Amino acid sequence: MMHIVIVGGGLVGAAAAVAAARQGYQVTLLERGAAPDHQPVSQEWDLRISSVHQKNVEWLEQLGVWTQVDSAKYFSYAGLSVTTRDRQTVEFAAADVAAPRLGVMVENDALVRACWQVLREFENVTLRAETEIKTYELESQHLLLNNDETLLFDLLIGADGANSAVARAAEIGMRGWDYDMRCLLAIAEVEQPLAAKTWEVFRAEGPYALLPLNDHLACLIDYRAEAVWSDASTEQVEQALHETFAPVLGAFTLQKHASFPLRRQRALRYFDSRGVVLIGDAAHSIHPLAGQGVNLGFVDVQTLMSALAASELRTALKTYERKQTLVNQQMMRMMDAIHFGFRSEHLLPRLAVGLGLQAVAKIKPIKQQIIKAAMGWS
Ligand SMILES: Cc1cc2nc3c(=O)[nH]c(=O)nc-3n(C[C@H](O)[C@H](O)[C@H](O)COP(=O)(O)OP(=O)(O)OC[C@H]3O[C@@H](n4cnc5c(N)ncnc54)[C@H](O)[C@@H]3O)c2cc1C
């Protein structure tokens, strides 16, 4: 039986482990942090939240993961709107394609915990938390762990995030740049009831957005230049968020906040012929603007698993690389076009984006196509 070693038990690595186990492979999952399902559960939402589109929610249901997710830690949304710098708004609704929702907002920790809980049920899965690889012997396909255990592998999957040690061990180069912007995330308790709708507004300094988490709880997102957020005190953050969001939301109180630098990066290759492959942020990290990071990672897993089921290893890895490079680079280019187009000081790119949105809003079949793409059916 093929032995798959997965490095990184975050969202993408843990979901890959479930998918591989369901396909009958022998799986070992290595995570350098503590086991997520042995951490105490907090009533409060963590700041790391993902929007998972409907098609991936259905995939997680098929894997048996979704039923294990704490229902207080996800929220379905049925609407999405985008407002340009020139104040044109386009609304997308699940109802336009006769669907009950576009996707869900889910706490990353709750989803990872659910994956690990499911993994414990499999006899063909070994979970190793607080474990790292000390030595990579890729030619002979064996690994020495920091607990002095030796593992042989047929396939080594790097799901260890943007600073991938697996990519470095396989000498897979990365290309990327910093956007020189930070994304500030805050959890806010909102007095007025919230609609089950996510929205994003573009302005000169950078976009701001709201993700609904329940009827009175939201994740507020505010992108600004690196220097603005990295030096801001809590009082300055609270004041800035109130100035931005209170006119739309009314009164709210902030529970917590944090900011992250924005970086774009992609691996120059997705696999190595010694039986190494990269998935998720290890292969590509993109601008979080459209909430596609985890979604792309989940599609990596689906493509890799169906390629492995259909052909022998080397052919499967080539198929995976060919398909996913195309999909992921297309999404990265689209994010860049939106990022630079919306931010531009020049009227022409801004007008193009605005006119494009207006045109989309008027043409029903195109709009339906876009909504379906947002739900994962591209
Ligand atoms: C501000 C922000 C907002 C975002 N919002 C969204 C969103 O709304 N929707 C969305 O889809 N995506 C979003 N993303 C992107 C999303 O968070 C990432 O795409 C996603 O977390 C990638 O998952 P991953 O499992 O590939 O990597 P990670 O989440 O980075 O997980 C990697 C795992 O590997 C472990 N690890 C690392 N190195 C080693 C090692 N050497 N040995 C063993 N284990 C190791 C880590 O401990 C971790 O558990 C956002 C990102 C940012 C920065």
C-alpha cells in the first residue's frame, strides 16, 4: 500500500490526510505544533477565519469532516457585494442561481480540529503532533524525525505553509513579492442585526470588508499600507475602525484584532521526481482579497487525489502540476488585476473595473456564471 507522509497538519494538510485515508493509502501526518483537537475549545471566535465556497463545503461533507465542525463556529452567507472606488455597487446573491447559500465563514481552528477528530478514527493513519523532520533523505525516500524515528515514504506531501521546509529540502525555488500592505482583522460585536451577506468596499488607501459570523458578530477587515497598521496602537486601530465601519454598521465593540503582512508567492515547481509534491500555501499564497487561499488548497487536494487514483505516481504528479499551476496562476493574476486596478490613481483602470462590474450586473447569465464561480463551480 502506498505510504504518504504529509508535513503540516493545518487546514490543507489535515484535509489532505482525510482524503488520502479515505482513498485507502497508509498516511502519516506530521505537525510541528500541538495536536489541534487536544487544545481547549474557546467560546470566542479566533481571528483566523476562512470563507469556504459551497463546492468545497460539499467536498468536506463527503469526507465526513463537515458534520464534526462546531456549529457555533461557522455561518452561511447568501449574498456578496462589491463597491468600487467610484461608488458603484454590484450585488451577487445565492438566490440568483436558486441556491440556499454561496458558502460559509468558518473558524480555521474549528475546521482543523474537525479534520484531526476524523483522522483519529482511521486505522491507516498515524498522527504525529509536535514533530518535525530532522533529516530529509530524498534519494532513498526516507526521513529522520526529531524523535529519532525513521520513516520511509512513497509520496511526501509538503503542506507546511508559505515558508515550506519541504520545498527547501527538495530545492524547489519560490518567486514572490510583498504588496507593502497589511490586512487588519478584528472581531466585532454589533448591536444591529447583521444580514447573512459579505461585502467589500474599495477606497484609495485599500479595501475594507465585512464577514458575518452570526447575527450580531462580524469579522471586520481593513487593508492599509504596511506602515499604517504596523505602528498603530490599539486606540488608533479602534478609532480607525469606528470611522470606517460605524457609518454602515452602527454601534459595535471590538473583542480583538491583529494584522498580517500581505505577500504573494508561488513555487516554481509543484513536484519533484523523488516523490515530493507541494499543496496549499506551500505551493502558492495569494492576496486574501477574495478569500480564495484555503479554497485553492482544497482544490489542490481534490486534483492530486483524483490524479493518484487514475494513474501511477509520476504521471499523477505531472497531471496535478499541469492542472493546478493553471488554476492557481489564473487566480493570482486575477487578484493582482483587482488589487492594482481598484487601487489605481488613474481613472482608466478604475473605470474599466467599474464598467466591467456594471456590465456584469446587467447581464444575467454572466452574473450567474460569476456567482457559480464564487461558489466553486467555475
Ligand atoms: C489575513 C489573511 C486572511 C485570509 N483569509 C482567507 C479567507 O477568507 N479564505 C481563504 O480561503 N483563505 C484565507 N487566507 C489564506 C489562508 O489562511 C491560507 O491559504 C491557509 O491557511 C493555507 O493553509 P495551509 O494548510 O496550506 O497552510 P498553513 O495554514 O500555513 O498551515 C501549515 C501547517 O504546517 C505546520 N508546519 C509548518 N512548518 C512545518 C514543519 N517544518 N514541520 C511540521 N509542520 C509544519 C504549521 O504549524 C501549520 O499547522 C487568509 C490569509 C491571510 C494572511
